[in-house]
Amino acid sequence: MELEKVFKNNEKWIAEKLEKDPDYFANLSKGQSPDILYIGCSDSRVTAEDLMGVSPGEVFVHRNIANMVISIDLNVMSVLNYAVNYLHVNHVVVCGHYFCGGVKAAMQAEDLGVLNPWLRNIRDVYRLHKNELNAIEDETQKYNRLVELNVQEQCINLVKTAEVQKAYSERGLQIHGWVFDIHSGKLIDLKLDFDHIMKNIMEIYNLGHD
């Protein structure tokens, strides 16, 4: 893509927005009040606002390779803190996608340099669920099941944080695990039992927000 085209597209986008609403950008500049924090994959095929059909200002977005929630990643932890404690979002979504390159790379026994410590977190998900995954003969099905399990484990990582525990206790913050099916365009709710997950791990991870 020629970069000049990007700026032409921007001009066209501005014109379309102003044609529909002359105050669009004036209103947009007043601030944001998103209801959802979306943690997704950096994959160029998966754009958060498009797949959810939402407008700017409605979703606070964080993206990284394979939609990971890692406790020592200052970036995602800062986003979580800001979204929960200052924007007061009511929903936190972890959204993976089938045929995720990061998940596929983690399944391969290959030295990927600087990516190794990042992908190790996905390999840990495989280790936790290896009996289920190793029983799946079809490689594509195994690959996509790991995508789902990775979403589940990242949701659990959210539950381990003080921000989520406090907001869950005080105002009923909800966690959701989704997967985007690139083949069909469908957004799939994994219907994780957040209350059950919270109850099961609180014995170890309770940070005092009862």
C-alpha cells in the first residue's frame, strides 16, 4: 500500500463523517466513556471496532500478539488499570481468533529469538491442557482448540488481578472470552462461567477484595 493513499482515505473518511454529522469530531473530542475493554490480537486481519460494529469512543482497545494478559507486561496491566479504575468499564473481553499466527508459532519447536519468552506463555497453556489437545488428531482442530483455551487462560489471568477482583466485588465487572472465526466472520462467545472461575481460584489468588 502506498502511504499517500492512507492520507487520501483519511480525507474521504472525514468528509463522510461530517456529511452524516457536522458535529462528529467536536463531540468526539469531548472525551470517552467506553463500556468495554477489548484485549485482542495484533493480527492485521482482526480489527476490533469492525468485527463488533461499534463506533469510536465505545470500546477501549488493547492488542498484542495472541491476545495475552501477562502479569509482568506493564503495557497490558496499565491498560487494564486505566480501563477499570478510571474509565469504569463494565466488561472486559479477551478475543482470540482462529488461525492465529502467534498460537501456531507457539506450537512449533523452533527458536524464534526475542519472541521465545512471549510465546512461552502460550506453550504453558498447551502444557496445562496437553491431555485434551494431544487427543485431537486433526492439526487444524488442535490449533484452533488451543486458540480457545488460550482465551480461557487469559481470562483467568484477568481474574488474578487486584483491579478485576475489586471491580467484580464492588460493581459486578464481567469478563468475557470470545473467538473471531476468520473463515465465517462470526464472533463466538465461549460462554465461560466467570462466577465459577472466580470461585475456584480465589483460594489462591484472593487479594482481599471480598
